[in-house]
Amino acid sequence: MKTLIDDAAEQDFYRAQTRALLSRIAHIFSPAKEDLLPFDAARQLLRPEGEVYAGLATVPLEKIVGSEGRYRDFNRHFLPRKEHLRQRWVSVDKTHYQDIILPPVRLYEMGGVYFVRDGNHRVSVARSLGQMEIDAEVSSLQSKIAISPDMGLDELKRAVIDYEKRLFLEATDYLTVVGADDLDFSEPGRYDTIREHVAVHKYYLNEHESAEIEFSSALYSWHENVFAPIVLAIAEENILSLFPERTSADLYLYLVRHWDELKHRSRKDVGIGDAAKDFKTQAARDRAPLSSLLGAALKKCRDFLNNLRIRW
């Protein structure tokens, strides 16, 4: 037989689930803002340097922004999305009415925010009840990049890219040496690749010099004789129009790789202009099936809407 506590906990879950649904509807055009951060994806982006056991702490619930394994089950405010959560959620909620103290949840701290390692339902119930804090056992992952509680994965990726760019500019004095701020990327890890390109360019320059040349000289030479001509070829072929979410620097890396593969396939020297034309042709061909699928999907939508008009 159900008790008053059972009924109260069931109602709490119903209200929490309804709030989750309303929140999803409110963010229908920006669904990513509704999602918890996946711990593994965030860790891969931040690449923390080590893990330290930080012990017991009282953690603000608003700073718990992700989960190690249950990030699809709850929304960004830890409201329950799935019906299969009901039994466990209600069971945890009943302990609140029974004044039963539950053990601390287990959290990872990374970049100033927290990810649930164990205790997702307890965090969800606590937030639904309006609690401000929760007792937790915390393991801290050492990261130099700060995460704000409202960041999604895209914003986190952008923060990592900005951090990498800042380190690159400081280490190479790029803006002074080159005289331009023209090295922006849409993915992390690219600035390390540029360092490698400059190092290879420096190696070949040194083959014709009696003394070791400075890195700054190699950087300037790479920019003027390698990077700038390739970016110019990209612009002349209007290749960026095929990659609207990428940058010229992104396309530089794509084209360099394609150019190298093309030279190996043809077993002869290939000019950058010819490589750019071939890359554009291949990219356009690769995107043609996708365009056809999108066109077919739009046609189906139009037909469906037209049928609705006819019925009405």
C-alpha cells in the first residue's frame, strides 16, 4: 500500500520531469544549452595534467555541470529526462521526507566546475528540492583552463582554442614576427601542428646555412613562403565556401595534407594552384551526396505540409 511519503515523492518526480520537458521545449532551437557536459569529452578537450584527491567538501549545486556516465539522462539543471529514472529517483527523494542522511556524492572537479562520478539521482533530487549545496567527496583534475557553469561543449572547445592560441602567441611572438593576426582555428591542437610545420621549415632552411637560424626567422619565412601562398590559393579557388564553419588556417592544414598525398600519388611535382583545384573538386564531389539527401528531405517536408493543407 502506498503511503503519503510515496505519493509525495511520486509527485516530486512528476513535477521535475514536467519541468525538464518544458525546459526542452523552451530550448528547442538551442538544444545544446539543455545538455549536461559529458565528463570524458570535457577531459579530452582540457587534457588535465593530473588527478588529486581533494577530500570532503560542500559543493554549490549550480557548479555541478556534467556527469561521467549519465549525462543523457538529466538536463543541464539535473532534471530527470527519462521515465526509467523514476524508481531510483523516487527512492532517493523519499529519504528526504524520512530525514535519512545519505552518503556524500562523488564528484570530479575540473576547471572550477564539477562532474558527477557517483550520485546523479541524489544531485537531481537535491536540485529539484531547491537545495543550494551538497556534500561531496571530490577528486580534482588539474586544468589551467577555467570552465564557467553555463558553458556547453562548443563554448568549452572555443575556450581551449583561445587558451592554446594565447600560449602560441606568447611563446613565438607571432604577432610581432609576422605582423598579422591571421592564425585562427576551429579545432583544438592545431597550434602544436603549426609549431611542427615551422620546425620542419627551419630544418630545410638550415641545410643551406652555416649557422643555426633563429626560430623567429624560420617562422617569418614559413609565413611568407608557405602559409601565405597556400592561403592565397585557397582564396582564389574560393574553397572556404565549401567549409563555412572552418577558417583559412584550417584549410591550410587540409590543403597541405592533400598536396602531400597528391604528390605521392602522381609521383611528380605538383604546384599549389593545381593542388588547390584538385582539393576543391574532391571536396565538392564529397559534398554532393549530402546535398542530394538534404534536398530530398526538404522535398518530403514540403510534400507533407502540402498534404496537411489539402486535408484542412
